[in-house]
Amino acid sequence: MKLTRRSLLESGWKLGGGFLALIAGWTSWELLRPLKAGGASGKIKLGSASSYAPGTATYVNAARLWVANADGHLFALSQKCPHLGCRIPFCESSGRFECPCHGSVFDIGGEWISGPSPRGMDQHPLSIEGDILVVDTSQRINGPDPGAAVFLTPATGPSCSGKG
């Protein structure tokens, strides 16, 4: 077969189009797959239990979780949304966890308020050794079922996402 300019350009377009389709597929896969567990696994010391003030949520990067204090009850809440694994930030203005991906909203205790999440935020067991708070990230406890409203309080201000 004789190589012509037209056949060379046609082959180039096919090759380029195939490459772009491959890159688009790879990018879509990376965006849609759930987050990996990551972070340290096992028991992690979080410092003094008294350093977590009531009504606050503190992110612990080493464990990739939130330590939330709901009226004196401490929780180690997973950063991953139970819906599709997005990272859930704490909204200081509303006093709630608000998932930016699909709009699930959780109270300070990780209980489901609204959105597509099937349950509240997953937790890790906490213990106090002396005055030191210790979390075991090798274990996960499924979040509370929708409707559990033990720690539900009115929002303290406007929602960060405009959805809650």
C-alpha cells in the first residue's frame, strides 16, 4: 500500500483521537473512584481529651479523621462520606459537616440530617488512656442510621455549601 498524505493524516487523527479517549477515560476513573483509606492505621494518640472544646470539630491529618465534641461526647469521625467517599469538611458557620460532592449534611455527632448518604458518618473507636485520647483507626464503626437525632441542634449560622 502506497503511503499518501491523506492516509498519513487519517492515521494521525485516528491515533490522536484514540489517545484522547484513553486519557478522558483514565481521568474519569480517577475522579469517580472512592478515596483510598490512607493515613496511619492502628492506635494514634490525639492529645488531651480536654483540648477538644464542646461544639467543635478538629481535623487530625495523621489519622485522616475529625475529632468532634458534641456536648461533651467525643467522636472520631471518618473524613469519608458514606455515600461515595468524598472528603467531608466541617462548616464553621453552620456547625455541621457538609459534603461538597452531593450535598449530604451531618450534625456535630456525625448523624445524618439530609442528602443521599445512606447513614451517618462512620466512626473509629476512642479510648482515654490517662488523660490522653487514643483512636484506633484499624477499626471502623458504621455511622448511625438516618433519623438518629441524639446530637441534632439547630444550625449555628448559614450553610457553607448553600444546600444544608
